[in-house]
Amino acid sequence: MKKDEILAYLSEIARKRNVDVLYVSEALKESLIAGLKKRYGQDSEPEVVVNLENGEIKIFLNKTVVETPMKLGKEISLEEAKTIKPDAQIGEKIKVPLPLKEVGRSTIQKAADELINRLRSIEKNKLYEEFKKKEKEIISGTIYQIAKDRVIVNLGAVEGYLLPQDYLKSDRLRQGAVIKAYVVKVEKTPLGPRVHLSRTHQEFVKKLLAQEVPEIQQNIVQIKAIARVPGVRTKIAVYSEDDKVDPVGACVGFKRQRIENVLKELGEEKIDIIQWSKDLKVFIARALSPAKVKEVLKENDKYTVIVPDSDYPIAVGKKGNNVNLASRLTGANIEILKLSDYLDRLIKEKAKNISLKELDLSDTILEKLVENQIINAFDLLTTPDENLGKLINYDLEQVKILKKDIEEKIKEKFFSQETEVSET
């Protein structure tokens, strides 16, 4: 190889591998030295000089001058040494030039292979470090291959992958299509960095929203919590310490443009943007949006939420998704209760303190009820209709009317005003 060809070769390798040509030069020297040691012995002392200015490669073996050489890779006779250095002396160490043709084709080839391997390793490490910085961020790529167990995405210098649980059912996956995904993890492997992508991770939605909302990027609006059922619904709680900034409005945007840009990426998935509150009861009520909430009660380790009967299906959501998401978003154990069931529960609670004599029942009915251990309004209301009818000789319709009348009396006596307000 000519001098100018050597320089061009080293420069081309440096360019392709995206490393400094000086590093290529040093790596070549180390590779050649390793090859020479294999040929002349590990105790030999080869030396390589690569001149990047003129493209020369000089190879030497540092040998000791002796009377009778025993180790050709380490020793040289005095006679031969004087051809290199006329004033050479026994015991002196001199540099013996080694022409490239004497190095051997296999040694040079192995050095070249070693150089490429080293540079590949450097390239892989650089790629790993580059993509490691993109971990927990959104990245775009092109779908390269679609298989049953994964989707391969071309990210440029490396490939990423999505497992079946990492993409949405509504995603239209086709080869060559551009796809956005969240970088879950970047792993170092012998073949280079392996990038695990996801479109179902809840952080994917969070990052998408942050990209659309400058106030989030500037930390004027904070995302306090997020909960997601991929492909179905996501709830995001936002907050701003600046009273002049509406955090929900900032995320939705003028004419809903910001949130619509996020929704386009998610297909059929819905998003609820909720204003966070340090008051957990208020936060829970907001988290159950779009359902209307009458009241939130703390009962031991759970929160009972009272909703109008008509809003009960909305509050619970399809397959329980709405209440489950609200629980995850707020960190609270939430139970949804219809207003009618809540009133029924209140009535029964009050009924425990109402004696049968206060119910204006006939003496005959009173006597039969007491004989069967029914001593207050609660006992009467909770006795099965059929059993109660047999006791007092009423048909089922009469029993229902009786119980209804008793419930109305309890409402009037204890919380008729509260009931009227709750039912509006």
C-alpha cells in the first residue's frame, strides 16, 4: 500500500466510524504490536510508528546485542547489529527495522481485523451512550419489520423494538410508516444497543402533552399525577402555582388544539385533564370526571363517593375503568354509591332508633311483629317482603307500600331538607 493510500485508508475508517483519525492510528499501532507479539513471542518488544503527515508506517523490534542469538525475537548478533549501528556493543539494546513484507500478510490482516473490531466496539459504545441519553424520552423511527412477537423500528444507527403489549390496538402498523414511541430502556448487548420502545407506557402520554404545552416545559404548569388504561382512557392531574394560569386550559389549548394533537397520536384513547388539589376530597371528585359528584365521604380507609343515579354508569365507567383510574390517580380507595342507595342507607341507619310505636301501626300488626323479634323500624325494613307479608297477612304489594310509607316518615322526621337538596 502506498503512502497516500495509507493516509486515505486511515481517514476513511475514521470518517465511517465517526472517530478521530489519531485514535485510528493508535488503534492500528496497538493491533500491529499485538500481532507481532503473537509472531515473535509475548516477551518480544515490537514498536510501531505511524506518521500521519507522510503516511509512513515503521516497525521495529527492540533487540539486545549478544554473541550468539538464541531468541530471534529478542536478540541480535553483534555482526548484524553493526550493520544497523556501526558502534553497537554487546549488551546494548537497539531498534531493528522490520520491513512490512517480513511482518507477514497474516499478521497485517489480523491487525486490520483487530482494528475494525476495536472501532466497532467504540462505535457501539458511542451509540449506547447516545441512546442512553434518550431514555425516558419520545423518539421517532420508521417501522422496519412487523412480526407476531415484536415490531422492529429503524432508529437510524440502531434498531428499536415494541412488544405486542407496547403498542395500541388502534395503531395502524405498516412497514415504512413513521412511528413515535417512548424509550423505556436502552440495554448494552454484544450486537450494539437494544432500545425497548413503548406506546402504552403512561409516560408516553405525559411526554406527548409536555411537547404540546410550553407552560409544562417552562414548569409553569406541573403534571402532578397520571393514570392510564392504554387505548381506552388516560387521566392527568395538572397544577399551577400561578393563580393567573389555568392549568387545564393551558393543556387543552385554544379551540382544543393542544389536546387534539395528543389525541391524534393515541387513536381512540380519551384523555381527561383534571386540576389537581391538595384537598383529597376535591381531587377525588374532579378525578371522576366526566361524572357529576354529589358528595365525598371518608369512611375508615376508603372514600365513598355519592353520585346521581343517572351518573353512576359514568362514574364507574366501562369495565370499571373510570373509578379505577380515579383511584390510581388520587391514590385513594374509592367506592361509588348511587344517591338512592346512599339515601336508603341513611334511612336504615336512622330506622334503628325508631320504635314500632312511632310508626302508627295497628295493635294487631304490632303484636305480630314483636312476637317475631321485630322491634324497630330497621328490623321491619330489612325483613324480606315475602316473610313480612306472611307475618302480618299482607300481600307483596301491601308490604311494599307499608315500607315506602315508613321510609317517607323517616325522611320527614330526620333529613327531609337534606334529601331535597341532594336530589336537586
